[in-house]
Amino acid sequence: MPELKMPANLPDPIVNENAKIVLQRRYQRKDLDGVVYETVKELFWRVASAIAKEEAKYEKSTTKPAKLARDFYDLMTSYRFLPNSPTLMNAGTDLGQLAACFVLPVEDDIEGIFDAVKHAAMIHKSGGGTGFAFSRLRAKDSVVGSTGGVASGPLSFLKIFNCATEQIKQGGTRRGANMGILRIDHPDIMEFIKAKERDGDLNNFNLSVGLTEAFMQAVHDKADFELIAPNTGKAVGTLNAREVFNILVQKAWESGDPGIVFLDRINRDNPTPAMGEIESTNPCGEQPLLPYEACNLGSINLGLCFAKGKNGKDSEIDWDELKRIIHLSVRFLDNVIDASVYPLPQISDTVRKNRKIGLGVMGWADLLYQLNIPYNSQTAVDMAERVMKFVQAEARSASKQLAAERGQFTTYPESTFGAANLGPYRNATTTTIAPTGTLSIIAGCSSGVEPLFALSFVRNVMDNDKLVETNPYFEAALKDADAFSGKLMEEIAKVGSIKKMDHLPEHLRSVFVTSMDVEPIWHLKMQAAFQKYTDNAVSKTVNLPGSATKEDIWDIYWKAYEYGCKGVTVYRDGSKTSQVLCTGDAEKKKEEAAKGKSIVKDRPDVIYGFTQKIPTGLGMLFLTVNEVNNKPFEVFATIGKSGGSITAKAEAIGRLVSLALRSGVEVREIVQQLKGIGGENPKFMKKHLVKSIPDAIAYVFESRYLSGDHVDGEVASLNRELCPECGEPLVFEEGCHMCKSCAYTKCGG
């Protein structure tokens, strides 16, 4: 079918300032020199028209592609629905890969393992993320029959996958993310649980342990459970279930890794069991998939489905509008399956048989604010069930309608849907609650089903100006209560929350809660409420204060199992040495949490780096900088032809800088402290005046790691993980580190 011509009367989208930056950086098309040549209107028309063109393939469809393209355009530019990032990036382009997530099999032989590495590289290059189960690989030191040698085990190969995907930029722009899963009964499970004890190891992987109901029962009974060799199916040992569960909890308390998924629960909801068992999920855990499956995701903005009652009373959800959006969105996502060019033929075949889609939601916190319902309340949990039950029912209704027009998914006779007398359906699954960090910035709404991270915060804009940003529903509520002021906004921006601001009305403090205001049990109840009516799974983080105990995490893990969740991710504030700190309050909590606990990273056995020669007034300085994950980890400063005192000082400075680096201090902070320290014999080097040994170290660090970014006034915080694209702090929600400023995500969403 020829290209659909853009209508002359097509309105320009209204784009907020944050969305302009995000769209330009990530989605609008650029020439070979990186210059943007596509307008925002052209971007959305490119996507809408490319997806609507697929309608022409179906003779029974009564919808004209040109009309549908306009409907899709209006749906996206009103921000009522947005598809996942690869669709926005690639629809209507030569690349044409529109799916967000994939799962690949890892077979127990060298050919299969390295096929998976190759296929992962191809997927990452096309813009997708990958999930793997390493449970089929035989245990470390098992005999390899073909050679008489011994196996190196899942962890050794997991490191190969990590190294390979480290080198591949996702869609040509960023490194992609991976999920690695190992069953709890694998003989190497303890090594897997402890695999990320050293910060920086397996940095391109999220790890999750696949728990079984048999294991959870053994935990309850304080009993042992068997370890099963995957290559023979025989028991090769036992472990005490409660002791293992304790270690899982310990690791989650320390760093959040690994997470847990409940494999039996996932497979009870497997719609095509005859095609195999689900062993893994995508990188953020919300999409359990069979090998070679992919999923196309999209999210509805619930914040725009609010119907204000007369005189502001009897406000409710606009159910008719929500139904319209759901049906149009399901048609959009089903068309995406046909429009997508998949990176492997096996994926094309499996996807077009099962036709899984994942329609989810965002703007949930915004909707609750408008309804005046506190997130941490049973009323909110009940509303979550009501909303998601409606979304699931209407999504399935839309899928039925498409099946009548286009045919049901081809593995339908084997599916559990048939057994439940629910179908026929066009799609094996229809609903998923996926991360929406980037999409929510474009739409100007809250992320997924998470509480708001902060009601107000400071954003760095051009020329280092600072702008206080406030949630619009909160700002409106303050004005209605005659409590709004610029001074108050600045005060709130320092902490993000109004929980402790007793001078504000109680009803505001009750309704306008943020992530850290919400008790962990309400995070979990909310996840379970959405999971109850979600075909796939829910991306959600249970945020915990730095003071949370291991017993708190034990309770969360156990209740996640009891409540019917398919997995759970916890994040204790301050638990990682690369902790995200976005407010002054968080900095204080981090320091308090770290009291009495060393945060110095262990040194790997083998480490590589470089040595730079720098002339100083005291002799030639040879500075060796060793790196981990392309970041400085330790330094050795040696000064030539000098006396013992100068040599000792150089060594001492090197040791202290190394200690700072291994404790998580940012390079910028070190440069800030060392740069400009004067000595008795300054010396010029390449138009730069080297004032002293510490000044020379600052020069090397600044020129190599800060890309010429001049360091003068502002000092970076200790242990802060900053966005690699814009330098703003990252936050951890929806199971992923993401930047609220430029929409960068570590998971590539």
C-alpha cells in the first residue's frame, strides 16, 4: 500500500518543554550528522500512518487506513495512549523493529549458548532488551560427556553475555538491558544469588531467582529442598530452604539484587502451555515470555480519563472514554505485530502465532490525586482492581472483535483461554503493566502505577538555570486551598514531600503522598491489585526507607507470594553505593543508613588501566589509573627522582583517592577537591599549568572522564548515580533506574 499522505488540516501536537527535549534526543529522525530533520507532528504521523497501513491487509475490516491513521494520531498526540519506545523510534523507518522485549533460549551446549549471544547482539542492535533463563545449563564442575572435561557453569556464561551486550548499543544509541534468571533448585543457585555482591559486576543484567511453590513450602516448613542437575534431572544435593531465603533477603537488603519471580504462578497463566514452559521474563520483569517470543507494549494515560462532576462533586472515571481508548489501543498494538520487522525468523514465527500484546496504564497517581484518594488506602486498592478489571475485560473484548475480523491466534486450540471458555481471541495476552518512565515524560503524567516520586523538584535547564517543577494536580489543589506560594514550592522541592509539613491542610498531606511516604505494604497491595486483572505481570518497585530491616523485606517477599504477585522488586533507600539521591532528605538518610557500615568496594582479582606521564615541579609524575566498567577504581601515583618525603606524599594521595573512588565518590567531586591546589614549583604542560601533584591528578581525571566539562562551583554528592546523558540524578522505580529529566533508562525502555 502507498504511503498515507498527511492531511493538510492535521493539528500540531501540544508538547511540554520536557517532552520536546526527550522527543528530540530519542525519537525524532536525524541525518548522518545527528541533525534533527523531523518535526514532532511528522514523528507522530510517521508512527500513526505506518501502523494504520496494516489495516489494508484485512478484507473484513470496515476501518479505512486513512481514517484509522488520523484516529491513531489523535490518540497519541492527546497523550491518551502511547506505544513502547521502539515503536515511536522505528515505525515507518527502514529498521522497522517495533517490539520492546524478547526472551531467548540458552541451551546446554556450546553452539546453543553462543547462538544466544549472537541473537542477543542482533536484538540489542535493533533496539530491544533480552531475557534469558540459564537454568538449562549444567552445574559448575559437571562432567561434559563429549570431551571428558568439566562444565564452567551458568555464571561463567552469564558473564560472557554481559560482556557481549556491553559492546552493543541499543538501536545505535544506548546499551540494552538483560534479565538473567536461574531456578532455585539449580545446583549453582548460591553462586548466582551472590553474583552481584561486588558493585559493578554484571552491570548489564538484572538478576532474578525463579522460585517454585515447593521451595516456598519448604521455607514455611523450615525444611530442606533438593538441588536438581538440569542435564540429568537427578538430585545432587540439598539445602535448607529457610537459610537460602534468608540469604536472598540479605542480598535484597544490601542492594536490591537479585529479585524474585514465582515460576509456578507465571506458568499457571501461560496461555499456550503446549508450546512450552515459561522460564524467563524481559529485563524489567513485567513480561514473562516463551523462548523466541516478543511483546509489543503500550500504555493508557489514566490521568486523562477523569470526569469531573458538577460543582466539583461526584467526580468519577470517564468509563466510556476509557473503553474507547482501550479498543483503539488494542487495534493499534495488533497492527504493530504485523508492521514490525523482527530481528530473527524464529521470533517472527513465534510472535505471529501467539500475537501477544501488552496494554497497560500510566498516570495512576495523577488519577488518584484528582479523585482525592490516598495511594496508601484500601479505597485506592479497590479502585485499582476496578480499573484494571475493566481494562482487561475491554481489551479481551477488543481482541475478540479482531479475531472475528482477522482470525484467532494460531495456537489458540492449545490455549488455556479455550479451556476457560473465554475465546476465541486474536491475541494470546492483552494486558501488561510496563515501565513508562520515558512515555510518562512525553505525556506529562506519573509513571505506571507508581506513586509520584516527588511533588516538586528542581530541574537543571539550559545555561545551568534551575527551574522548580511541580505536579499540576498538586499545584491546583494548593491554589484551591489558598496555600500556594513560590517560597513553599522551593521548600517542597528540597524534600519532594509534604508529609511532615504540619502547616499544610491535613487532607492535602493525606492525598498527595509520594513514593517514600507510602508504607511498603501499600506498595505491595497496589501491585497485587493490578496483577489480579493483568494477563502478564506488573512492573512495580516496593520502595523502602534506609532504616528498613531484613525482616521488613522478608515480610514483603512472603506477602508477595501470598497476594498472588508474579514477582517483586524491592529497593531500600541508600542500599547501593551508587545510590540515587534526588532530595536533601535522601542525602541525610543515606548518611544515617551507612553509619557503622563500610561501603568500600572489593578489588577484583584482575583489573586494567593506563599510565599517564605528567611533568610537575617536583619531577615527572607517573599516574596509573585502573578502571572497572570504564570508570576509575584506583590510582597509583609515583614521582620520579624525588626524595622519600615527596614519594610518600604521592603514594598517600593515591591511596586516599583510591579509597574515595572505591567508596563511591564521583570523579567530579574528587576533581573539585584536588583541582587548583598550589605547590612550590608549578610547571606548564600543553598550555596547562600543573600546580602540584594533586592538581595533576585532577587534570587527568577531568580531561579523561569529564569530557572537558569544566569543574568549578557545584560539588556533586557522595554516592550519587547520575544520568550518563544529561547529568541529572537517576531515580529507581518500575524496576529500573531512570532519569526524570531526559528520559534515559538503564533498561532501555
